[in-house]
Amino acid sequence: MTNELWRWSAADLAQAITHGAVSSEDATRSVLDRIEAVNPRINAVVDVMADEALQAARQADAAQRSGKACGPLHGVPVTVKVNVDTKGRATTNGVVAFRDLIAKEDSPVVANLRKAGAIIVGRTNTPAFSHRWFTDNELHGATRNPWGKGLTPGGSSGGAAAALAAGMGAIAHGNDYGGSIRYPAYACGVAGLRPTPGRVPAFNPSATAERPITAQLMSVQGPLARTVADLRVAFAAMAVGDARDPNWVPAAFAHAASSRPLRAAIAPVPFDDVVPEVRAAVEQAGRALASAGYLVEHVAPPRLGEAAELWHRMVVNDERRGFVATVRALGDAAARRNVEGHLGYVPAIDADGLLDTFGSRLALMRAWSLFFAEYAVAIVPVSHVLPFPDGLDLQDQPVIDRMMAAQHCLLATPVLGYPSVSVPTGLADGTPVGVQVISGRFREDLCLDAAEIVEAHSPRLTPIDPRD
């Protein structure tokens, strides 16, 4: 049994370890053995912390035996991403120039995982500057999707999702500015939660400057997991307040019961380019919710395309102020090509134009707020197409433009500040497919409730052995 502990869910492991049925050391050794067995084929965990993990696991077991209170992730092996500070490790963000940027203290999300009792077994790959829906870089190399077939593992949390899908940790940490949790989850057949901005504290003590304004508004930390139940546990652990992030919001997790039946809006074809396999996944999710008593209607959230294009207009023009020059100076060839593709997709605007986008944003937020006053959740595609062929963003500009358009549903939620969950619904020709569940601000509970129903009506896809 101990050899198979890498297959267990985080919730089951935490309960078994807390009650002494299994040890954290055995669970950690099982995951480390799994990393040794499969990571060479997919290169998802680029910083294995075996010695530290085993030491922490022994300490967790000693604490359990002594009767000390156990956290919600006590003794559970997890991974964190190489773009957040982890004390004593390099915060590389996939960039050669940052290979010696050793963190002196943990970032809030890493500190919160440790407080919850989690055992960090390794750190996962990301594209340079965490700025692609593909995961490779000149420092750590390419991460491959365990499902094979030349598919992207997604990005920028592609290492997190690939590691999780292949059984290298029960929970994976990720972050999401424009889909970096939800798209890798979609591509690798796992679940991912993008929380409301302000829910999970964020700060890198190693940073030499504060984040730009669009990152402050849109970038979030959050969990990936193989089950929605594990997303709940990890989310609660990550969301504990930290004074280093003044934008953290002490929002409630529990809410008064909503009137029944809950209304769910599904949009299988919010855009003409949505492929049949993705449309079918959204319809499948709608049937699952209807069987659970939701009142399901075919209606898309308001002005979905406008919201996605507003993300591009705000973020890319904010990036022109400094980020682009940094990528050109320090990024690898793929990072430079990617950022030029973004610049080619989005016309430049001046400072007044950038300020005007905040008015557009407020109007769209109001429209969505009114929408979520009527509907508990919306079910839309994650991407309009099945997971991209790896490296698609390195093609010519027309290909990049089509790729950007295919991600409109992914980009609408960050700019407006809504939580969303990517949940798998099955396979299409051997490739993972899933849907995105969106709800109102700080209503992650509604997202997770609906995602759990969709999950219950869908086949379990992971963990899997890496495929060629």
C-alpha cells in the first residue's frame, strides 16, 4: 500500500496521516519515488527537494505522535512553482539570469502551505517570466504533457499541472494572470481554481519593485488538484491572511444558503470558433447540473468578447511600460517571440487610453454583477479548441492571432475579478477536455459546488503514466 500512496487524494492522505493510519514519511517517499520514475520523461519538477521533504515529513509524523494539532494538509506532499519565493531556493521564474536569486524567506502562499502541514517535495517548471500557455525555457528545459501527442501542458503553470496529472504530488500550487492555472489544468486533465483577487495573499520578498497595476488587479495564487474536494482543502489553506499583502481580503468562505433551485447559465457556443468537442463538454456539464436540480439555461455572460479584448488592451499596454524591455534583454528566444506576438495582436494606446480602460472595466463589471444576481454560475469553455500543439505561439502572426482569439473565455474573468474553476469532463480523441465554471466575486463556493457536480458525472482522468 505504501508504494501506491502517490495515487491518493490530498484529503484522504491528510485524514490517514492525522489518524496515524499511514505516515507522512511513507507518503513522501512514495511521491519522491514517483518523481524519480516519471519526471525524466516530462520534466515537470525542476527542483526536487527530497532531503528537505523527508525531514519535514519526519517532523510531521513526530508532531502527530505527540498529539499536536494537525493542519488540513498535515503531512501531504505538494509542489510549488519556481516563480514564488521558497526560502533557500532560487526564484528562477524560468529565466537564466535569475538562476542564483535565492529567496531569504517564503512567499505568503508557500508559508501558508507549510502552516497547513504540507510537505513541499519539489518546485515546478514555468516558461520564462511565466508568460506563455506553453512551458519551456532555456534554464530548465521543456515540460511535456503526460498525455503526449505533442500537446502543450499549458502555461504558465504547466509544470504544476503535468506533475499533478502524473502523480508527483497531491496538490500543486499555481498562479493565474491570464489563465495560467485554468489552462494547464484543462490541458492535463486536472482541476484548477482561479480565486477572486485578494483571496490568497501574494508577495515575493525577493522582488526589487512592486507589481504593475494590472498584475495587482488580476494576478492570483491558487491550487490545482486531481479532485475538486482537494481544491477546497488547498484553497482554504492558501487563503490565510498575511500582512505582507495589503490587498488581501478577509472574505467569508461560508455563505447563507441561496434560494432553490439555483440557476446556471451555459454557453456552449459563445463564439463561432468553438469546436464541437468543447461544445459537447459544456452541454454535458449542463446536463450534470440539471440532474442535480439546477435550472439550466442557454445564455452567455454579457459582453464576453469585450471583456477578453479588454484584458489584452490593459495587460499588454501595461507591459509595454517595462516588462517588454526586460523580456527582450533577459528572455530566451521563445519568450521574446511570444511577447512580440502579443504586441502584434494588441494596438498600442497612450496613457490616456490606458486610463480609459478602467472605465470600460467598471461598466463590464457592473454588467456581470447584474448577471450573477440572476445566475449562481456560468459554464463556458476554457479554450475554444482542444489543447494546443506544443509551441504554437512561436508560429507566424496570423496563427498567434487565432490562438489568442481561441482563449477569449479564459481571459474574460481575470480582467473583471471573478473566480473560476477549470474541471475536466473527459477525453476527446484521447485528449483531455473540460469546462470553466464562473461565479460572482468571492463566491468560490458556488464555483466549487458546481464543479464537483460536473466532476461526479465525468470520468476520472488522472493520475496517469506519461504517454509518448
